Amino acid sequence: MEGSMDRAGAAFAELYRIVARLRAPDGCPWDREQSPETLRGSLIEECYELVEAIDEGDPEHVSEEAGDIFLLATMISYMHEELGDFTVADSLVKLAEKLVRRHPHVFGEAQAKDSAEVLRQWGEIKEKVEGRRKQDSILDGVPSSLPPLERAFKLQKKAAKVGFDWSHAGDVWAKAREELHESEAACEEATTTGDRDALEDELGDLLFSTINVARFLDIDPGLALRRSVAKFERRFHHVEKRMAEAGRPLDASKARPRDPAGAAELLAVMDGFWDEAKRAEREGGSATSPQ
């Protein structure tokens, strides 16, 4: 443990040295042009890449992507150090102090029998020890900057903690079906009235209720959607490959206006290759080659 700590400390010191060198007057022009604001998008992107690496179960990839996040966090903190706002060391010291302060059941005499007790204790420490203003709403702790899917999930979880939740899974599914029917009705109405706002509203409710189903079943909707997106991408790549092997064009939309029957036949071929990819996955084979 001690040897690992020493190695980690030396490695971070080297990272700090490199960041300082990159930001020096004779450092890298690109790095010197950056600011905390310009790195915001990169930080979000790298977080998603780390999540992808974790999903892949590839430790080497996780190590690489985690390193990129260490770099960006250090770079952003160092920029504030240059401005005299705070130092990188300040940030690390405050983090260490906060971790110890919020874990009195580990570093002190307090007791916490389960994670629910830990969370309750955290809330008390933030309010009574750290002097944070008591929230006007339990939803106040959910950042408005989160992407909509993640924010909806966290808002629902917050409300559920105080009992504002469904009692049975069947009720959540029923609500989702209700929103589906309302979305279908809004779609039909929009074709005659052109009321796109109502359609957008109902589709938003449908998405929100679907996220609620996932939350109620203890499934992270963001991770579930990532899996579905990856699955779609994998199967569509198979369709592209098989269509190329068959010497068939891959754009039924272009054929549809001038040759509806031909477009339908082309789409049927694409659907067949899509089903082929699905079968390959179910049988444990590869969806990138014909089975």
C-alpha cells in the first residue's frame, strides 16, 4: 500500500510538472490558448469515453481514459492557479478534507449500518457542519446543466426518496402505455392541425415515463440506451457489409419516389440482413459476417 501511494504521488507530481511546462510561455501554443471554458466539452466527452471503456470491460482502455480525465482536471485547476484563484494543491487538500469529514463512520466514531444511513449522514454534515444552505426543494441538488436524460433520471430518484413514487411496476408500465397512446393521438392531430408543440410535449412525456420505468426497475436509462445504441450500430454495420457483398445499393429512400416496389424489395433485403445480425448475436456468433 505504501509503495503504491509513493508511486501514485510521484506520478501525479510528474503530471503536474508536464502541465506546467505545457502552459509555460515557451510551452505548447495550443495548450496555452485553452481555458476552463474551452475544455468543458472535452471534459464531458472524456467522461463518456471512460464510461464506454468501463462498459467494454477493458482495464487498459479504462486506465487510458481515466488518465485523460486526470489530465483535464489538473489542467483546469492549474489554469486557476495561474490566475491566483486557487492552486492545484488547494483543490486536492480540500477534497481530502471533505472525504474525511463526510466519512466519520470510517475516520471517526460515528456509525453507519448501510448506504442509506451514509447518505442521510452526508446531508446532515453538508448542512450543519459545512454550513450549506438548506435546499428549498429536494430537487435543487440536481444540476440544470446535466443532459436531459440524466437530469430526468436524477430528478425522479430525488422525488422517489421522499415517497413520491409508484407502488408497483405494473403502474409504471401503465403510465408509459398511457403516454404512448397520447403521443400517437398528438401525432395524428398534428397531421391536420400542424400543432408540433403539442406533439413535442407528448413525446417528451413518453420519454420521461420510459426513463421512469427504467428507474423503477433499478436500471440506469443512460447505460441502457448506450447498449441499445451500440447494438444498433453493430447490426447496421453488418447490414452495410452484407449489402456491399450482395452488390446492392444501400439507399431505399432514393428509390422510393420513382420505384416504390423496388424500394420495398430493397428494404426487405436490408431487413433480412438485419435479422441475420440478430440471429448471429443470439447464437453467440459475430454480427459482422454472414452466418
